[in-house]
Amino acid sequence: MTTITDNTPARPVSLWPAAHAADARRPRSLQTKIGASDTVCARRAGYLLHGRTPTDTGERRKAILGTYLHAGMLEAAREEYGWIIERRVEDDTIRGHIDAVQLDSHTAARLPKRLRPFLAAEEITVEDIKTKSTFQWDTVVRHGASEAEIRQVLLYADLLHTEGFADIDGQRQLARLGPLPVGRIRFRFLNRDSGEDHVQEMPFTAERARGARWWVEQVRAAETPEDLPRTFPGPGLSAICDNCPFKTACWGPDVAGRRSQSLLVRDDAERAQLLAEYVEVAEQMKPLRDRLKELRAQLDGSEEGVYGANALSWSGGNPTRVDDTDAMAALFTQAGLPVPTAPDTAAMKAQLKAAGIPVPVRLDHERRTAVSINVTARKTP
Ligand code: SF4
């Protein structure tokens, strides 16, 4: 608690320390057993299952905002539509909380009236709400849920299908329904920035869930987390790894000037193989990059609008902001302050060049040029 002891205006306290502390106390943040929502990365699921202590705090602010939005939307749906929300499902190997279950009329009629949804679904549907940023939105609309997101919801649906709702306080009546014939899974994506929503549905079948179950079995069968594959390519290449609580355990501590992924190369034979693949991929990409440039040139100047399956818009092309030195000098003069004078580098360079004198340079060891990779074919003797 903050105590105000004098009249000095204090900087308003940040809300984030409170949000992070509350988030760390959430049951999901403390669980050490595998949960359906932990099935994003095999290695990470292994760390959790083996009770390893997280090595990194990661950036949680976007995730926390997503959690608040998620909770608010679900609560509104419960109040207004009578949705069955945030219910636990589990068996001996996995557990999770389903965002929402839509019951068909036949199943809903088996519940006491006060627990029935206001509208029955055509078939029993397991719903999951995912919040996304505008940056991710185009991928979501074009490609739908990721493999990991589908796996998670298939696991929820399969638990409901095989076990029913968990028999715990607060949902005993639901548990009495027993295993339920789930017919469909549904994703509701919400754009955190614009509020747009996008729905994706797919039929649920036990056959479809088998792959997700097999994935969990592989994680459970591993003797150590290190025996499990890394599902993502690592820090700097995947936002999931950048924010992973086990980033250091998985990739080791950061080493200045080296990418984390470099630890994957053990000897020159592997290096040779990677270089060969690098050349092959670069060759495959060249015609595509060239074609992209041609297409961009042809589209230049086209009006914004919807053409076929795609919407075209333009960004950029605005004047850039530069320091207005004259206006600054005028402000200083008005205020009676001395206008700082500094050597005019551009004018001096131009004058030296005009006189044919090389422009002197020195090395700045604080600033480094980007490291580029150069691969050329080996000369045969
Ligand atoms: S750092 Fe990436 S690959 Fe490693 S456990 Fe975390 S999510 Fe998986």
C-alpha cells in the first residue's frame, strides 16, 4: 500500500506490478501437471510436467490484457445468453478449463432449469475464445487456428466426450450428465485492437482427437524435458520462445554476438549440411522474390479496395519528420538563450570532396555494422 507523506506530486503508480502479481497467483501459473493449454510446445510441456522452475519471466503484459478481455467477454455471455463457461474437464493424464460449452436441446433438458442456456445449439459445441493483435489478424482470417490451438481444443472436446465435466464443487450437476457426444469445435477470434471477431468451426470426431492424444502421450513418455523436441525455432525467430518461461533452460543464457540457435550446430559436417541447405533455399526464393517485385510494380497506383478475395490498402508515403533547426534557433533566441553552434558535418564533407581531399574517418567501436552471411561456391582445384 502506498502512503502519501508530503505534498510532492507523486508519479501515478503503474498498474502492471499489480497485474503481474495477480497473474502469477492464477491457478494456471502455478500448475505443475500438464494442462491442455500447455500443449503449445512439446519441450515446454515437458518442463511443466517435470515440475521444473521457470527460468525467465518473459513479457506478460499482452497475455494479461488478453486474459482480462477473455474473462469479461465470457462473463457477459454467461449473463446474457446463459452460456456454460470456464468449466473443468480432466482425466488421469490431462486437464483443462473449457471456455464455453454449447449444449443441444436434448442435453440441456437434462439440467435443472436455472442451468440451461437460453438458446440450445444444433449439436454439442466446445468453444474457445482467442484474442489476437491486428498484427496477427490477417494470418488468423486467412489460415485460422494454429496447429497448437486446434490440439488444445481437441483435447478439451475429447475430455468432455470421454469423461464429461469434472466432478468437482460448483459443477456437480454438469458432471452428472456424464460423457457427452461433442459434435463440433468452434474458435472465436477477437481482435484486441479493433474489436473485430472471426469464427472458425470444425466437426469433432474421436479420430481427429487421436493425434492430439498421441502428442500428449509422447510428452508424458519422455524421461526428461530435454528428450522432447523444441516445437518452435527459438528466441528472435518466435514470439512464443521470446516470452517462454523456460527460454534459458531450453536455449541457454544469451551470449553477446551469437544467436541462440547456433548451439544446435555441433560440428563441421552439420555446418556443411546447413550451408548446402541455405544455398538451396536461397535459390528457390530468388524467382519468388523477383516475381513479388514485379507484382508490386504492377499494382502501384491501384485504388484501395476489395479485389476478389483480397483487400488492398496502402500505408506510408507521408513526409518524414525532421528536426526544424531554424524554428529551434528562433525559440532559443526568443527565450534569450545562446543558440548552440556545432560543426556542420555535411557542409564540411562537401567542401573537402570539392577540394579533392579525402574525408577523414575514425572507427566507432560502440556501433557495429550488421553481420551478413556470405556463401560462395567452393573452388574446385
Ligand atoms: S523456448 Fe521455445 S522451443 Fe523452448 S520450450 Fe520455450 S517455446 Fe518451446
